[in-house]
Amino acid sequence: MTTPESASTAQADTAAAPRPAWSGPYLFRSDTGQRPYFVYTPTRYQAGTRVPLVVMLHGCSQTPRGVAVTTRWNELAEERNFIVVYPAQPLAVSPDAITGPPAQSPEQPGNSAATEPPGNQLDPCWQHGNGDNCWNWFLPDHQHRGDGEPAIIAGITHAVIADTTQPTIDPDRVYVAGMSAGAAMAVILGATYPDLYSAVAAHSGLEYQAATTIPGAFQALLQGGPNPADQGQQAFQAMGNHARLMPVLVVQGTSDLRVNPVNGDQLIQQWLHTNRLATDGAFTANFTAPTTDTQFTEATPGGHPYRVRTWTDATGRPVHEYWTIDGMGHAWSGGFWLGSFADPRGPDATRAMYSFFSRSR
């Protein structure tokens, strides 16, 4: 059973009321786990209008509100009239880290139910997360359909689509984007839920199953992941009976010290292999021979030059775009300067992503 709930008020009390532009936190619960999430609804939305949905996954040490400020997805949603959902990865803490270990009652030794003070009981939502608010893209329990965080995020997406009291979502225009750890999880969602997400955008991310252990995660971040052809096969297998062509856009800074830029190359290469398999060879493209390869001068005066490569299918529809930003570190390209991990000197990654989404239908 899955139940999206408001963290502050019962959903039944607010179902009839219009949702404010920024609303939440809501709490999604299911057998696979639970996570809070926030929703942005453009103020000009008209009830009954079918609109796109973008699921935006924050990076490590970020929050939904913080990544919304950095990326300015909400401002673009106002302009283009679509919904943005921000799932949240809670900070994983031990109850002892909050209150200290419970005192043992001398009257009832061994009776933990009697000895643990009520204040030492944390909601599981805040125990099951990550110590740096990272999505757990590097653990096998969170890399498959029906398991862990992919199932939870997909559940949040389904819950928003199914909520008939709120904006009407076009199920053919549901997209997922992410930054860093969020980008790595967005890639996993593209492989595990291709029937739900129409396209993927990954900023400073990694290929599917770039790591399956914590030490392996550090190695992938610093040196790159396994052979992209092998990971392309793994992603294809993860698609199962839902296998299909998955459009993917990648943005990567060439001076990123947290995510080695080779990961951007591997990410595109992995999806080239996955999409060849998913289409039974109908889509076949070579990483070294993109359909277009364009160099741009700085997006803003004194900003970063950048390169955009594209790979299209036989009809000219964009399947992959790869934006590499010269001299940019671990930051959202074109992000708001007051946000975390933002570089306003780069091209606007948010607009690039939504343009790609709109053209990849």
C-alpha cells in the first residue's frame, strides 16, 4: 500500500484547496520505504490542463529548496507551465546521535520497550537516508526496479500523477533530472522505469551501476566507472520488458574535482550501448562520431565556453546531447549565484534540459 501524506496536515483537509506554488513537505510511504517531497505548481496553471512533470533530484548536502534556488526550475515552470517535484533524501542519523543511548532501567533489565524514553524514537523516514543527504546510487539495494530509492521516487511520481485533486499530468511528458548523486539516481530511474520517465537529464552524474559499494563509489567519482559497454548491457537488462529508446542529456564541467569528467563520457557511452540494445540495433551511434559537434563562446561575458554534441535517430529526433563546460567545476551550469553548487558563468543547464525534453517526445 502506498500513501502520499502531508507532513503537516491531513491530505483530506486540503484536497479541495488550491495548492500554493511551493507546497510540502508531503510524505510518501510504501512497502519499500518512505521519503518526503515538495511540489511546485506554476501560479498560472489552469485546472484540467494536461502539463508536463519534471522530477528534480538534489545532490549531496543539498535540499529540495536549495536545489530549486540553484537550478531555477520553478522560474522556468512559471514561464513554460509545467510541474516540478522535488523528492528529498533525509539525513540518516542514529537515534543515539540525537538523544544518546537510552538509560537502562534497574527495575526492568533487558526490557527495551520499557527503558527507551519516548524522545528516543525517530520516525523511520529520518533514519533511512544518507549521512550527507546523497541518494544511494552506489548500493545494489537502490539500483533495481521495485527496490529502495528507485521504487520510492517512482512511487512519488505515480502519486503526483494520480492525485486528481491537483494538476493534471500528461503521462507521456514525465521527465527526471538530477545533480551529482541526484544525476546518478536519475540515470538509474531511466534504466529501471523507462515506462514512467520519457527522458533523463544528468548534470555531473555517472553511468548506470558505476559502483556497487561505498569504496567503489569513491573510485568511480575520482577515476570513472566500469566499461560503459558492460554497463550499457546492465542498464538494458534493468529495463526488462519495458526496454525502449531512452533520450538522455548529460552536462559536465571539464574542471570538476568531485566527479571526474570522464564520467560524463562514460555516461553517454553507456546509453549509446543501452539504446542500441533496446532498439534491437535500430539506433546505432558512435561516441566519436556525433551527429553534430558545436563549439560555443562564453554564454555570458567572461563566462565559460562550452561544447555541445548531439546524436539523433534516423528521423532526426535527438536521442543524446552532451554539454561539456570548459573550466567549470562541480556546479550547476548557469545556476543562481546564491544557490549551492552553482556557476552562473555557464550556459543555462535548466533551459537546455527542458528544451531537450520538449524535443525528445
